[in-house]
Amino acid sequence: MRPLPEVPPTAARADAGQPEAALVEHYPRLARLGYLVLPPSLRRDRRVLTAHALAQRSLQAARRTGPPDGGAVPLPPPPRRAAPADAGYASLRLRVLRDALAAGRPLLLRRRPHRAQFPPVLPLTWGLRLFPHAGGTDELALDQRLSAVSGAARAAFVLRGLERLTDGEVRRVLADAGVADPHAALMEADGVSQGVSVPYALLASPEFDPCSLQARPPDLPRRRRYVRAALAGFAALLVCGALLGPPGEGRGRGPLSAPLYARSPAAEEALDPGALRRVPAVFWRGSPRTDFTAWPTRGDRTEDTRLLRRALRVWARPGGGVRTSATPGTPVGPPMGAAQLLYAGEVGASAVVLFYDGLRVVRYAEPRDADPSQGAALDFGRVDGADVTSAGALVVGRAGDVVRYLTAPWVRQVRVRDLLAPGRPPRALHRSPDGVTDPLTSPATAPGCRSWYAVELADDAAVRLVTDLGELAPARLTSGPPARPHDVSGRAEYGSWARTACLLRAVRSHGVRAVNSWTYATQSLPEGNGTARWVCTRAETWRGPGSRVLAQFQAPSGRPPGSGPPGVVAARAEDSPECGTPAPRVLAGVLWKSHGGRWYVLAAGSAQFTSLTTSGGVRGRARGRLLAVPAAEGARARLYGRLADGSRVGALG
């Protein structure tokens, strides 16, 4: 993309009426700019509302302060139209950039908070979640790369690609927005486009357009539970006020009051290393349950009372020097009583303690043979309802892109398999006598996706495949229809996972318990272009809500079997029953280009569908569950299908 010539910093100031006109004309660009620069830690629906809030608040700020000192950075002319520099737009753009960068800074007590660091008051939606339309594989790859760089680098990349500014103009805009080192931001932005085709053109994709949205409801059962809980809490508050309100009792000073951390027998027992539950090494052989309760206590520091006491105290009251993490939906409070000790020992450069309290696995780590005041880590993972299929291993050590697992006592053999090389046999992974494996590269945190290592855990009954998704408990991988998922086996299933594994990054650090992927339809492509597969991948969480569903279109590839590129994400959904046991159906469609250069709308549904129909920009109907309709490049169509009972069902997402 050819950049515009650099404009000297003597551009004219904006008059009083320019910001209003610029906001009306360029509102979609300002909202898209804010959406791309906002921190990726925000949920997609919150990023949409925050981007609109930044664009709307920029007018008030521009009218109050005027353009920045030294002149405004001009707006590059829109495509196919020559226009003079728009100082009013430049002042709005600068304000949006400042607020979007401020939203990514952490809240600190010693620094005055910025308005953008808090959720926006307006605009506001009740009872709905708003998401941009899903893009393809290239958009997903670009979004992942933008998520991995700093906010200043995202701003530099967007100013280059979306605003088409030269590097000199980008540096000036970043400096005015408060970036300490604009040159370093530009250098970091250079790495975003590596491995992504036409990266700047992808910024115009609907994936990054907060003005073209799709609406979905939130978790309705959970919302009803919250309302009932709020009403019950309000009633309890009224009762407590009535009981504590009479004069003469001295609110908070009576005999029933207690310190913030009550010195009850259960609380004191929870902090006593001697009260920890320790399981004998052979208990699991006769245990009625095959889960974490049957894991023996292992490690070479299980008698180190000082280490155990530090771990329990940090768990109860973590200080400011403790790095704490938790999977979504996991309580991070103190132990509710004496916990079970799973492991205490040295792993790499750290001393690690693993606890289990029936609901959570808690991992404490501190530098080995070093002053614990130098820092410690405390990780929480929810594992309630675990069984033999999900209690086979835990992450006991994590350093950079490397993890080590602690395996269950019933695991006889551990092997490593690269999912992206399904034809390659697995290799053995060595374990210590305590069950700790050798280091293994984690696919969830390693850059790129040149390999995806999964671990095979073999016991007397089955060989189960698990992979690290950035949490304490690895996720189990299965294949087969939702009603009958089974452990991955066979060339076809490993070949399908080879084209699905890289998409698992979309569900990392989400509290995922298991991921099931299955082929719900195969379709002969028009003009004899081969046979495509439609695959549905569903990630279930430990907490229940929060499941994520991806529908893929896997076109035939010229590469050797099992080594094709990742599938194209045709549709995605969150907290949807589709592609799962409650609703094992799925319907999705894509706009596809044949080898001959002609475009088609392709769609496929699971076995429950009897007919498919498209409307809108492309009209067509097909009996059965497969559809192929000629279309034009860039066409948009609405897709729905009919079930055997006559009911109408829309596409996933």
C-alpha cells in the first residue's frame, strides 16, 4: 500500500465546527480505530461498546481542548477522492487513540485513573451481547498477532494500514497521544504483518467493524439466577439491618462480631501444614473414586513445613508481590478447611506445591533456594466433577513456553504427539519416579503454529489425548458426534485434528475441560473441485457456561493427507447448545471461489436438516442438508434450514 506524502506539522488548526462535521462523516472509521487499538483482554462485546464510547466522547474533548499544540496531523484522503487535510478529524482521531491506549494501562493507586480504564456508561445494552461478524482464517491470525503486541504497536499498525499515514506522521501522532517511544512501537508493528497475507487490507474486514454487528442473548438461566440471588441478598440485608439497628447494642461491637479473618477452628486448621490430608501411595488401587481424591501425596519436600506454611498463608491472604491467576468462574478465596496435598517438590528453578480442596486445584510456586519475598505465583483451576477421563494430569511447572505435567498414579505410559503431523508416530515422554514429566513446549503459549504438541496418557482402560491450553488442568481432546464422543484414534480423526489444532488458540485460558471435534457433513464441490468437509468443534468448560463452538469449512488441499492448512471458521458461537448434547445439530455456510474463478455460497447442515434456504444477497434452496448456489464476489446471504419436524433453525452464530 503506497503511503501518502508526509505533511509538515504546520497544518491548520480546526475551527469550532470542524469536529462535529468530522465525527458525523468519519464515525465508522473512528469506532474501528478504537476497536483495533483497545486491549485484547476486554471481551469482544465490551470492546464494541467501549469503541463507540471513545468515538462519541472524542467530540466533547476536541471542542474543549481544540487541536494539539504544534498543529494537527491531517487525515489521509479517503480512497478515490482527493480532499484537503481535515484537522477536525485529526483532533478526534488523536483523542480516540489517547483513550484507547489509556484503557490498556493497569489501575494503580499512585496514579490518577483515566476515564477510559472503566467500563463506559454510554452506550449501554441490556439483555443483549453485540459482536462483529466473524471473519476467516487470515482475520483470526491477524487478531492473534495484534493481541500479542503492545497497545502502541497496535496503534502504529492501524495508523499505517487503516489511516495510510507515513512513518513520520505515525511517529508524530503517537507522540501526541502520549507514547513514550514511537520508534520502538513502529519496529514492533513491523512484526505483525509477518505470516499474514495482505494484513492492511484485512483491517477493513467485518471482523474488526464495531458498526456492523450481530446480536446474541447472554446466558439467560444465569441471569435469572443472578436476579433471584440479588433479591435474596437485598432481603437478607433488610433483615440484618433490623436486627442490628436497635439502639444500645453498639453496631459491630457486640459479642457476635469477629475479626475480618475469623479465628475459627476450621480457619486455623486450613493454615496448619500438619492438618493437610495426605494420601498413601497405594490408596488409588482400592479407591471407589478415580479422580484427584485418589492421587497420592508426592514430591521431595512434602515434609518441608516452612514451604507448606508459606504456601497456605499466601493462598489465604496473597500479598502485593504474588502473581495470581485463575480460570474463569473459579473462586480465589482461602481454603475452606484442611486441603489435600498433591505435590510438594522442586520443579526446574521453582519450589512448587499443589493442593486440592474438592473444587479447585491450587498451585503455589516460589524461586527454589531463594528468598520468597522476591516473588511467588498462585494459580487457581476449577476441577469439580473430575473423573478418570479428566483427572489424568496437571500442569506442575510452567516457565516461558515450557510446561511439565504431574500425571495420575494410574497412568502407565506418557507419549507426545504432534497433531500437525498425524503421520508421525508419537514419542515417549520421560517421567521422574514422582510422576513429573520432562519439559515440553506448550502450544498454547509458543509463538506461531508450526507444531501442536498433545500428550497421550495410557492406562489399563484407554489412551486419552490431552493438550495444554494455558491452565492448570489440560483439556481432553475427543472425536465423534456429541452423543458419543470418544478418544481420538485412526488416521481420519488425526487428519481432521491436524487442520483443527491451530484453532484451539481461540479457547485458551477459558477454563476448558474438553474439546470435541467431529465431521458433520461432506460436500462435493461444484465444477469437480473435490470434496470438502464440514467440521464442528465444541469446547466445554469446567464451570458449565462459557462453551465455545466453531464450525469449520475444510476445503480439499493439494498437500499430503493430514497436512492441509487450518480449516476456515465459517461460524462461531458462545454459550450455545448447538453442536452439543442438548442440541447436536449445526448449520453453517461460506462464500467459496472455485479454481475456475467463479463464486458460490456453500452450506451444510447436520443430519437433522431436511432442506436449506438462502435469502438476501443470494437466493437459493436445496432439499437435503447440502447447498451450493452461484453468487457474486462479496455477496452476503442469510441462511436457515428446516428440521424433520418442520421447525426453522438459523445458522450457527
